[in-house]
Amino acid sequence: MDLIGRFRQRLSEYDDASLRRVCEYYRKDLIHVLESANTSAIIQELKSRNIIKVDNYLLIREKLGTHSFTDFLLKDILDLGRTTVIGFLDCLHKQQKDHLHPNFLAILNEVSQIGDNLVPQILLDESGPPMNHELIDIQKKHKEYLMVRSQILEEHKPPGSNLEQKSFLINERYVNLVVVSIDQFRRRPQNELIQTGRKHEEYMEETQTGLEHISTDKLFRWSRQSQCNPRAVMVSGVPGIGKTTMMQKFLYDWVTGKLYQRFAFVFFYRFRELNTWREVSLEEMILHQYPYLEGQLENILYDSERILFIFDGLDEITDPMNFRLSKLCFSPKQRDDVGTIVVSLVRQTLLRGSSVLMTSRPTRLASIDTSVFQRVTEILGFFHKDRQIYFENFFENKELSEKAFSYVKENDMMYTFCYIPAYCWIICTVLSACFRIKPTHIGQLMTSLPKTVTQLFVAFISNILANHNYQNRDDPRMLTSEAREILASIGWLAEHGVMNHIIVFDKHDLESFSLSSDKPMLSCFMVESGHPPNVDHTFLHLTLQEFFAALVHFIDYNPDKLQESLKKTESYEDGRCEIFLRFLCGLSDNSTRAMLKPYLGELSPEASRQVITWLQRNNEKEQIANQFPEHKRALLDVFYCLHESRNKALVLQCIGSNNIDDFSNMSLNPLDCSVLSFILQFCEEMEKLHLNSCCIKREGLRKLAPVLHHIKNLSLQYNKLTHSSCIALASGINDSRTLKILNLSHNKLEGPHLCDLMMAVKTSSIEVLLLEDNKLNSSSCLHLATGIKDNRTLKTLILSNNNLEGPNFGDLMAALTTSRIEKLGLGHNRLTPSSCVHLESTVRSSQTLRSLDLSDNNLGDLKSPHFTGLMAALKTSMIEELLLQGLRMADEHAPLLASLFSSRRLRVLNIHRNKFTDAAASYIKTLIMNMPSLKEIRISSIYISERTKKELKALEQSRQELQIEMD
């Protein structure tokens, strides 16, 4: 029995109450599925089965919007009972059977594999396992302890300010993060923040991501990849994306009985706090953290299947972790190093049946074997609506939150990195400080707001230093000197960390860079954790560490050190220095550095010149090698640095060689397009820009639109652009006097917005328009006609590989007679003899048409007078090149073909892939010998004998200027 068959059988075995419980359990999964599905098709299918009435739902969907409607529809279906529920799930499968959404596939697998045990498992997660009174009492005490640790969400106060640190109930403030399941972790060649940001931008455009969304209550669900209920789950995520907060919320939801009550006891550890532990046993680990469990620990550990260990921050452990250790622990009393104990729990040699939930940065996962985890997930952070909620929560003032969010949305670079909660916090902190200043007019406010990521972090540091100076303002000069000294030490520590993948620093690290934890300014930038004497320090965010690593070269300039750092960045292949380099280039801008001058004095102009020189050399090197895809990406990375520099003269100098004209065959997300647009705006005129097979979609095209009118030859083939992209294209080419060639072949532009594009074509100076293979149909002919009618510039129009046959084809042909088109491609368009009457009219009327491609259509029906009329029109036309290959012409068509000899202009004729036999040879000979204008003819046919082919080829001897091709 196949998967869907087993699934249906399982559903039929549930009673009504169980079926409803199962569907409620899968509510979030079903919402993900419905949001990417064609709900209209599902509703119509349900109606055809007499399961629901359709009219109301279509109206409600228009009113509520996609997300609210899917929730409403699911509730209704559940309320309508068993038959409706099973019918709905069946319709959902039928509508998606060729491309099942991963969440729906997860439902099918889980129900099919553990159907009998699914309801008991759901009940166990709701109510928990049976326990004796002693364990119930100690569990209550344990939950009370963890409640204190998990219920309050602390929000950093703006560093250096005298504002109180804000605290919130986590249940009221927590914003859900998007988490997806991945097969296994893969090494990443780019900086992890940049790589995830790129992926995030791609996911935001796709309704169907191809990845399974995982809510926290499904982390231990049946895994299709490992074919089991996982015991070890890894949650990966870039720095600041909310791994620790997510674990805190998980802990809180367990304490309050909202999820996974199957676990009677949950033990939470941070790896950074375990760094100082040497030889220890599992029992000692637990009692050190939870001493009140001492009397019942043996009973607790006895039922190991009811225990969950959470280990947060694998990347913060100082000792290497080898998950393929041969030496493992087998007893909770056995003493060993912390790493061995954790690996033994994951490998199930210690407390077999217990579960482990672990978090880590992606960079750490690159060095371990993740196959020991039965599920590996990745936090993608905030999508659009989640970012908006975060801004609303931060500002608590609707007007300010809208103003801030609107500003950030217009800044592509900042908005992209808003998928990271910690980044949102930095942005909101800076913007709230800008709003507090209350400039006298809106223009002054907009000028004061940061334009680049570098300016954002400069503003962040400036606010901290301003607050610090305000509180200690007796001697500003001494404060500037002190600030430079401390920030230089912090900077060299930061750079050491960036270059060596270190994010956790202990007392020894601080002392090595002349830093002391009692310095008030240090606490503005770094966070302490642990208890004396074992205190660790981390920067507020990894990006802040990368910023200080760059800033130090401008505070404490040393040409040799800077040169060494720049050289190191080129040797790393894991992208660890990408953001560091962007900050270096951003700080090379004088106006950006000037924001720090009041607090740090003059920052080194020599460092700026050295960075600019490096950037110029790197740009030249990458442009030379731009023909290779890996160097195209490297060149784009240079453009990101130029974007941060905001240095117009430098940009003009770097693009002076004009070798940035082809980025084909590399994926460009909307942010890449935004950066490319920034660079291209400085090109007054470009000969060509080819962006073929770049996975550009509507949003990316919208970013590029403002610069498209600079380009003479623009190619966007194979990008899966749809008709909705036509609006962005239209805005980019409207009234353009530069653009001459526009290649949009191999996309999907069929639809109403094609009219917008064609109107823009009409008002531009485009001479060549290529729309081959765009799913265009008869209704598209009306939109095409709009742009062609009376068009005085368009000379070439290629519409091959579409489906233009239909009632509106005549409108397109009529429009052609008023244009100046010289070359028309209509090959492979499913045209029939009925289209010939319109083609004939165009051929007779056009005074400009010189090349006509009618290949691979079904025009040659001798029973239809229209084909004869078309051939007669071709004899007297102005056409010089005629492509008639693949028209299914046979010997009976040969006399019609031979009649073309009277044409005085035809130079090129292609009749290969027809069904001519030796019987047609005499007519073809007549054509060749009696048409003086003919210079090239192609005759290939599998039905013509080799002897006849040789005879035809020999005619070249009589006509020296004629080329005869016999494939």
C-alpha cells in the first residue's frame, strides 16, 4: 500500500474525537500548507464533492486575506465533522500530489508510521506521564525554579544610557521565529549572516519554500529523514537570531504545561557556563545546577525516557566536541569531561531513551558530524510580519513604530538583516535615539538617519559615547583620550576574535589586550555571563564585534597591521571576514567617520586611503576574472563594499573599465539586485547588461528598475519572471532613449500586466524585443498589439515558442501592419491554417517586413484556401528571409513552394524538417534555378534519398553565389 493509501486507512480508524484531536495537533502544519496552496482549487474540489458551499468562502477570503482565511477555513472544516475533515485532507493531497508541501508530507508520514500511537502521544504531551507523589512534589519544585529563570524576558537597555533595563513577561513579548527542517548541515562558503540573509530573501519571495516549517511543539515529531521519533535534535542559527530566547520560551512553555509534558524533567545548560568544569559526572552536573533534586535524583534518572536535556550554544564551548568518540560514558556516576558526557547523552550510551535538544551557530556545525542528530533544524528568524511586530513591541508608540519600520523597509541592506532579532534591537535603539533628538523639520531628521549598515553601527557607538560623556563630563579631552584607549583595546580583541572564530572571551583574553572588566565603558559593548571567578564576556552582537575589528584600524592606525589583516581576509574561504571588510570600506567614507569625531577625535585618513587602494586593486583583479562564476560572486562582494563606502568617485573609478556587463548563471537575490542597482546608477550609459539565469524575481527586478534605462542591451532570459514583473520592467524602460535591445525570452510573462510592459515599449526607443517561450497565448495578442500599433522604433519582434493561435491573433497581425517591424518570429506557436488569413494580410500590407519565421506550425493544409493565399502573398512581398521548416509540408505542397521563384527579394529560404521526398525534387530544382535573388536554401529531409540530395547539392556549381545546406 502506498503512503496516501496507508494515510487514508489510518484516518478511517480514528473515532470522531480522535480525528478532531489529530487535526488540531496539525493545525499549524495545515496553515503552512494552505498558505502556499491554490485555495480556490481546493474549495472548488470540496464543492464538487458536496462537502462545502463555495460562494461564502470566496467572499470571506477576499475580506480576511490569506493567513486569517486559512485559519477560518480550518476551523469551519473541523466543526463540520468527520466526512468533511477526511474529504478536505483528500482534496489537499489531490491538489498537491505532484509537489507535496513538506509539512503535508510530514503529516502523511507521521500518521502512517505511528497512527495507533499518535493520539496517546498527543495526550501524553498534554497531561504528562503518571508519577508517584514524591516525584510530583519534586517536579512542582523544579518547575517553580525554572519558572523564575524563564518567565522574564530581559531587553538590553541602550548601552551607556541611564535608562532602566526593560523586563517583560516572555509570553507577552516573544515573537515567533521561523524554523525549518534541513536534511543535514552543509558547509557554507560565505559569512553565515550574509548566507542566511541571502537565503532569507529568496524564501520571502517563495510561497512554497520546499522546506518543512517546524514549530517548537514539533521538534521531536516523527522524522522522515531518520525514520524515527528523534531523541537528539539540533537547532542551528546565526548569532543574534534568537536561539537562546527560543530555548527560554521552550522552557517556559514546558513549565506552564503548554508543550511536551511527556518530559517529566527538563534540565537546561549553557555551554559557556560549562567551560570551566573539568572532570565531572552527569549526577554532579545536575545537582550542581539543581541541588534540591538530591533526594529524588536516582528515581528521576530511572525513567530516562521522561528526561530532556537542553544544551544552548555549542559554538561557545572552548574544548572541541567529537560526536564520533569511541570512549563514552555509560553511567550517570561515571566521571569524565563535559564534552564526553554530552556526546554520550546524544549517542544514547548514557541514559538510553533520554532526549537532547541543542543549539549552535552554523559555523560550529561545519566541523562536527551532524548525522548523530535525528533532526537538524535551522532558525530563519523573522519574516515580514514578525519584523513589524518587533518594531511595534519596541516602540510601544504606533506612530513611531510605523515611521521607523517604514524607513527601514526602504533601506534594503538594513531590512534584509532585520531577520535577526538582535539586529532589529540595534536598529530600533539607533532610530529611537534619532527620534528623541526631535529635529526641527523632517528633512533634518531624514539626514540624521543612517543610510548604510556602517553608519548604523557608527550611530550606535556614537549614542553610547554621547551618554558616557554626558555622565562623565568634567574633562572632555581626557574622556576622548580614555575612550580611544579603551576602544582600541576592545577593537584589537574583536579583530583577534573575528580572525580566529572566537566569540567568547575570558579574563585571560581581556588581560592580553589590556582590558579590565571593571571599566564602565566595557560593559557598554560586552555582556558578562557566569559567576566569579569564572566570568566570560561576549559582544552584544557578533556584528558589533566585526564593527570594532574594523574601527580599531582607524583609531590605532598601523599600516603593517592593516595590510596583514587585509591579506588574511583573502586567505579565508569560510567568509568570516566579509562583514569586517564591508565595515572597513564603510569607515573609509569621511562623512561616516565624522560622526565619531566629537567623541574619539580625528580618525585616521591614512587608513582610509589604504583601504581604498586595496579596494581598487581587488576590484581590478575580480573584473579581469569576471568570466568565471566564482569571480562574479567575488566581484559582487566588491560592489557590496563600494555600496558601504558611498564614495561616488571611487565607484566611478572602479566601474571605469565597464567590465561589469554579465552576471549570468549566478543567483541574484533582491539585496544583490539593490547593490547592483547602486553601482549601475553611476554608469551614464552601458553597452549591455546580461542577467540570464540569475533567479531574479519580481522584487529583485523592482530594485533594478531605476537603472534599466541606462543600458543599451538588456537580457533577462531564464529568470522565471511572471506577468507581475512587467510593472517593474515598465517603470524601468518607460520613455527610455538608451535601451535598444530587450531580451525577456524563457520567462512566464503571460497575463494582464503584459499590457503595462508593452505600453512602456511603445514609448521607449527599443528596436529589438525578444519574448520567446513566455507562455503567451491568444489573449496576450491584445496586449502585444497595444505596444506594436503605430510603433516607429521596434524593428525585431521574436514571439517563437508561445501559443498565439486563437481569436485575438488577428489583432496582433493588424497592429503589425502599422508598425515598422522588419523581423518577425512566430515559430512554434501552434498556428493553424485559420491563422493564414491574418498572416496573408500582414505580409501584403507591410512595407518593412524583411524576415518571417513560421517554422514548426501546422499551416500547410491544402484543403484550406488560406495557406494558398499566404503563399501567394509571400511571392509578391518584401520578405528576404523566410523560415518554413517543420511545417509538415509534403510533395503535394511542392508546386506551391516552387511558385515562390517569382519573388524578387527572397534571399534565404529554410524548408528543412518537412516531408518532401524525391518526387518534390524537380520543383525544388525549379525554385533554385529560377530565383536569382536566392543566396541560401536549407532542404534537409529524411524522406529524400542520398542520390537526390547529391543532385540538389550539385546545383551550387551552376549558382556560385548560392549556398545549399543538406543536413
